[in-house]
Amino acid sequence: MNDDRKGSLATGRYLRLPDVLSETGLGKTTIYHLIGEGTFPKPVKISSRAVAWREGAIEAWKADRQAQPE
């Protein structure tokens, strides 16, 4: 594991899709649609077959959404 990955693993939690769904209240299709639009954080690859989202990125996205007028 390179130093960059060690640093990010040590400083933040990673959330798998079920956790992201729970945290955001969005569905899987909506999340991937928003990623395609560039309005939702992209997941990072954590193994050859698994991805996860940085918890800080999800929290920042939620804060940004709350700050926007409806």
C-alpha cells in the first residue's frame, strides 16, 4: 500500500453503499445518476471488486445540500 492510501485510511472512514443509502436517504439508482451528473462524490476503489465513499465527502455533500435553498 502506498503512503497516500495509508494516509487516507488513517484519517477517514469509508462507507459502503448500504451505509451511503442510509446516510443520504437516496436510492442506488439516484446515487449513480448523480455521480454521472458530477453532483455526488465518486466512490474510491478499496479492492479489486469493491468501492466505498469517503465519509467526509458524503458529510460535505449533505452539508452542501442543506445549505442550498429549496
